[in-house]
Amino acid sequence: MTLCFSALYPCLAGFGEILAQWLFFGGLLGKRAASLRILPLFLLSCLGIFLPLPVFCKFLLLAALLFLYGAVFCGRPAGYSLFASLLAVELTQICYGIFQPVLPFFAFLLCRAHPPLFGTLCMLAGDFLSLGLAFFCGRAILRQSVRWNTAQDVPLLPTALPLLLLLLVSGGIAHSFYGNTVTLDPANPAPSLLHLPMLLVQLLSMLSVFCILHTRQSVTALTAQNFLHARYTAETQARWRHTEALRHDMKNHLAVVRGLLEKGDSMSAAAYLAALDAAAAEISAPFQTNRPACDVLLTEKASCAESLGIAFHSTLQIPDSCPLEDMDLCIILANALDNAVNACSSLPPDAERFIRISSWLQGNFLLITIENSFNGSPHICPGTGLYNIRRTTKKYGGAAEIRTTGGVFRLHVLLSISQHSSRISHHFH
């Protein structure tokens, strides 16, 4: 019985480790990694345990299978899929590597009483503690992953290469120096102090992973801000050129109106003034939310919606001193509007298509409502967009709620804006 358990346990432990990696990777993708199409890839990764390959080759094989699932089956960007696959493998390897240097000390204290029993308990405790640490670290990472998994143009090498290096170093130490067993020398049962530097290496590796994620989050925020600021600058310059052109011709326009009025042709003068008013409206910003980044985003989404025959209307206003970050607001609006456009575009051509955005400020809470027409189906499956919205609202102590009435889909996003700032403007209702 003991021999059978000793033979099967490494396989079961490897299966649990790979399962944790797939679940964490599915969380990074914003999807539940439990569909039938994942089964062949998952089985291949489990079979990799038995292949006579070097340890780093097994790591790369597993990362390749995760990458294949994310980039091909889930349609996520190739760069992000590669980064997420390396992160999933590296996180579990470090968690296992942290407890491997600790096990010899527990074995030294406990195994002298009953070596077979306490040896097995130490082995089980090490694996369960490793999975537990991987679970808590994974949850901490997933809470912030929405902050850095939305940008597709983030440079890959500055973050992927350090992860690959950490994976090879920490995994090599865990599997080459320790392996799957803990051996005590009867002549010298005290564990070697060499385990302490190994533990320090694994702890520093975990710290490095979080530093890499923080760097990627900062780069993602800067990339998104630069993109929005570049678009806002381009639109502002275009409006300025149109304004200068209209101002340059204003004397001529006034002369034409004056001449029509002197001739008594008031109807032609009114029509000419209406044309001037339409030209002036074209050069004004279509949306005024008090946030230039949101103005640019709404302009792009409105243009996309109107090209598909969808009526787009927004009265969204952000308070002047609101502490909500531009990137968080754009995450909420972009995901909600993408879902709304997809829902409207799937309707028949003769159906009413509309998207409406509104906001209300009540005390220290800001409520944003996005309404759109949809097919009225009672079966709504929350996807990645709503998943990102809900994780972003939790940052501000808020919530996202879905309601449907007939053929109208409503998404209510409630955000608390008092936890970061006490000065809130009440200039709108």
C-alpha cells in the first residue's frame, strides 16, 4: 500500500499543480477554463509529466499549450496570451519552490518519531500549502489583472523575458535540487543550512513577479493614456482648423446674410443661417463629460454605432473633483459600449437600434446607466466585458447590475466616489 501510494502520489501532485495552472490561466483570460475544447490540451499537459524531458522543456511545453488555448481557442492577443501562460506556470512553480526548502526542517522535527507516517504527512502538507499559497497569490493577481490585461500594445519583451528567466531559475532549483522526495541522512539528520538561501531565492522570485506585474500595470496605464491623449489632441487640432476656416470666412458669410435680408429674402437668409449653425455644430465636441479621455472614447463608439445604424445618445457627466481614474472609467465604458453595439448589431435591420448613456449623482455615489436595445432573450451569459466592469467597480466599493425590460437592456454601474475624495461637485443631477 505504501509503495503504491509512493508511486501514484507524484502523478497526483503533478495533476493538481497543472490543474491549478489552467484555472489561474483561465482567470487571467477572463474565462472559465472548463469547456470541452480545453480537455485535449489539458490532457496533453498532464501527459507531459511522464515525458523523459528536461525540466525546463516541460515548463515550456506547458506554457506553449496554455498559449495555444489563449491565442487560438479564446482569441486573445498573442502577446498577452504568452505573458499570461508564463505567469501561470511561474506562479505555481514559485509557490511549490517556497515550501520545498522548509520541508526538511519539518521532516527533521517530526519524522524521527514515525518516519513513514510523518514523512507522508510532510509531503501532503507541503503540496497542500503550496496550492493554498498559489490560490491566494492568484486571487491577488486576478483582482488587479483588469488593470493590465486590456491593452494590446504593451511591449512584450520587458515583462515576458524576466518571467521566463524566473521560471527557468526557480523551476530548476525546485526540481533539480529537491525533486519529489526529502532525504534525511541518519548519520547527520539535521537539515543543511543551504536550504535557507534556496528559500530566499524563491521568496525574491515571488517578489520579482509582483514587481513585474506592477511594471506592466504602469506601462498599460501609460499606453492607454498616451493613446487617448493622442486621439484627443488630433481631434482638438482638427476642430481648431475647422474653426479657423469658419472664422476666416465669417465676414463673407455675414455679407451674404446681410445681402439676402436687404433684398427681403428672409427665407433664404434663414436657410443660410441654419447651414452655418450646422457647420458650427460639426466643429464642436459632440460629448462633454468633463474628462477628455471619456470624450474621445464616446466619440469613437458613437461613430462606430452610427455607422451600423444605431442611434447613440449620451448625457454622461463626471463630477469636477471626482477621484475616478480615466483608465477605470474607460474600462467600464468601453466594455459596456462594446457589448451594447454587439447586441444592437445582431437585431434585424428594421428593428429599433439605440444606445443611451446617462448619469446621476446622489450624495457620494455616482450612478452610470447604459441602455441599449437587444433581442429580449431571457438567457444572458455574462462575458469578459461584464467581468472586467464588475472587477473595476469593486475598486471603488461599487457594483454593476443588469436589468431587462422587454427589448431594453440596462446596465447600472454604481460607484462610490467618497472613499478617495470628500470634495464632490453637485453641478448636475
